[in-house]
Amino acid sequence: DIQGLNESGSPVALYDLTAPVRVLYIFSYDCDNCKKETPKLMKMYRDYKEKGLDVFTLCLDGDTLPWKDYLRRWMRPWLWGAPLVVLLGPGLVLAGCHPWLAGLPLWRVALPGLASSLLVLAQVILISRQVQQRDEVRQTLLTGLVNQHGTLATQRLTHGLDYARGLIDGNPFQMKRGMLLADLPGTAWHQRSEFAWAAAFETVAQAIREEALNACFQRKLNDYQYPGAVRGDWNVFWLMRGAEPIPQARALCPVTLQALQQVSGFPCMREAHFSVLQPHSRILPHSDDANTWVTAHFGIQIPQECGIRVGRETRRWKEGEFLFFDTSFEHEAWNDSDTPRVVLLFDFMHPGLSSVEREFVMQMQASLNQPVAAPATPPTGALA
């Protein structure tokens, strides 16, 4: 259950809702995406309230004044308008209009609502199929490894797959979805001393910086696609997809690619790119769907007013130096300056994985990656 206080200060709970269909809507009063989506939600509420739908809204902001103002500006007009649309039809009939004409206002609302609902349903079905397909791939790979290495060597992988299916609980401070190897030594931040190969980047930091600035500011960049997690602009110049460098990166970033080859587990990487967090942009708090990776950030262009939080600790990047962290812990990043923040970002396999687990990760990554001939929109992964 979820409990809290409503606008008047009275206690309310999600379980108080008795409608057959209940929607949990989580929002922040200053979220631009929420401002776009709230009218759509209220339209759906207006269309389907009488058919058994109710909405429980949860504001993430502790200050009550902003979210009360948000309700007044974004929700109440729709709630007040809903009964008027329903009453408008009978009113037009009483005024002498033909019933077909009197029903037009209601149909004007109902048809777009139905179309939107069908689109959402199609998206849900598509995502469900993708999740099922990934689960089937994981199970196939795991079965092969169990037959080859035995149940003891694959125990953490078996438990991780059970966690992904919601059959067992994991670390409450880490991700709530995906495949979590619960017994894998986990810490939000990793130390530079754990990775001897980091020196391969530090010794050529100036050359990497020159390649990055040339690649990022002399051409149009791709948007990083992480729906709902970005406020502002987050752009990337892709270096690798799957196990292959991007052709454009081969031409523009040879020093950077040479350094990446020194990383443990290369070329098995979740992703590698120059990550550009534009001025006054933010990556909202979230966690990724696996703890089998460590994310590296190598500082390229670091303004003063920017930072990153992983777990409970906030740090700042430094130019020519690394930060290492585990994105299965909640994390966020921000750039409140007037200058783009640029880091080299790549994910490599967690050093605590056994040889069998590394084999699983490599096989799983190979099954997910498709070769590309040019930079493209990636699957969601590490934070900017």
C-alpha cells in the first residue's frame, strides 16, 4: 500500500480506491514531462471514470505549496470540465438539437480517448513481448551454462534470474527490476586503485580531450534515449555499439579507441560514448537493470556547477580523472552551468564476476547487440 496526505491534509491510501481499474500517477510539480502528460491522464480519467477507473496521484516533492498549485493549474480544470461534457449532450437535446448532433461533443472526447487507449495497449503488449523474449534468452543461456558447469558455479545467475522474475527479494537500496546477482559484492562507488588499466587513459588525457571536443562540437549529436529520466538535453557521440567501434569514431577518435582496448573484458561493453549533458539539464534519479556492470566516467570538460550522486554520496568529476560506480544503485546527474559537461562514458564487466558469470554476460550482450554502420539510438543503460 501507499499512504500519504491529500491536499487538505487528510490521510489517504492507495488501497482506499475501490474502482476495478486503478492508476498510480507519480509526478513532480516542476517536471516538464509531467506537465505534458497530466492533461492526457486527466482526459483518460474523464473518459473512463464512469466505467470503473480511478487515479491515485503521488507527488515526489515534500513542499506542499508547489504541488497544491500544480493541482489547481493542471488537474482541477479537467475534473471540473468532465461533468460539463457529459451534461452538454442532454442539454442540447432539451434545447431542440437532433440527438445525433447533441452527441457530437461526447464522441469528440470518446474517440481520441479510445485511440489513445489502444495505442497504450499496443505499447504494453510490445514491451511485454520484449521482456518475455529477453527472459527466454536468459533462460536458454543459463540452461546451457548449468549443463556445462553445474548448479554450484551458476547459483548466483539462477538467483539473479529469479529476482528478475520477481520470485525473490534483493538489496532494497539497489534496482527494483532487472537481473540482480544478490551475492555479487556491491558498492555504489568503486575506487580508482581497483583498475590498473585506468593509467592508459590518464597518460593520454589531453589527446582524448581534443578528440572528444572535436567529435562533440563540430557536428550534430544524437539524443540519448532514456524516456522519463532526462530534463533538458543529453547528447552523445557514439564510440562503440556491441563489440565494434562505430566507423565515424575510428576516423575521429583513434587514441580513445586504443585506450578502450586496455579495459578489462574488452570488447564486451554495454556501451561507450562521449556523453554531453547540456547547460541547465538534469538526469533524474533512477537505477539501471543489472549489477553486472561498472560504469566509468572520464572527465573531459567539467564546469563548476555540475555533479553526480550515486546512492547516498555526491561527487564531482575532474578533468583527466575517473569516477567508477554501479548504476544498479539509484543515481542522478546535473549541469547547472552555462557550459556543456562532457565525459567519456563506458560500461565494463564487474570485476567480482566469476568466469562462468562473465561468459553469461558476454553471451547475453552478444544476443542483444546488432551491428550498426553509423551512430544510432542505443538501448537505455548508464547515466550521463
